Amino acid sequence: MRPPPHDGRLNDIAGREVDRCIRELPDELRVHASRIVVSLHKKPGRDMIRDGIEPDLLGLFLGKTMADELTADFDMTPQILLFINNIWDYAEHDMVAFREEVRLTFLHELGHFLGLEESDLEIRGLE
């Protein structure tokens, strides 16, 4: 198994891909996406795994969804975590596939923020 490129390089590539993806969103969605913090991590941490998060997870949405905003009061700013080394492994160490999977994972997690369930995301090809 080929190790990932230097972590900083993968983070830079992933960050640029997320930025490009946000720029390409329709105006209404771009406004919503700009409210979310996106952070890049190598893999889920021990505490997350202990809380039931799968160690090979690609991304995770945390916080309130747009639907929650109308019905609940949370202190957490909505955020998307992307697990870069897991995405690299899932892409089988192919840079083109890595960029595409960063985009798909980001859009999948953005869908959760918008209130979509897994079945809704699957229908849209974002599983």
C-alpha cells in the first residue's frame, strides 16, 4: 500500500477541491454552504471511534441541520469533518479519484446539513 503524499499536500488539494465545489454551487446553496465550518483530519480520533464512529469513515456532519434551526437550540456551529487519509485510501491512492471523492463526500455531508437523509442522498448519487 502506497503511503499518502505529505499530509499538507493532501490537505491543500482537498481544501482547494472543497473551495471549488462551493464556488460551483447554485447561489442559494452557496450561501448555506458558507455557514458551515469544514475541517480536514487524517482519520477519526480515538474519542470518536469510542463513541461509535467507524475508523474508516470518509466524512461527518456535526451540528444542527437547517430543519433543526427552526425547532431546536444548539450551541454548535454546523461543521463538516473530512477524513483525508481515509478518502485517500478509499480512492485507492489515485489523485483524480481522491479529488472526486473529496467533492462527493463534501456534498454528501452538505446534504445532511440541508436536512437530507441517507436515502435522499443515495437517490442523488451522493452515497
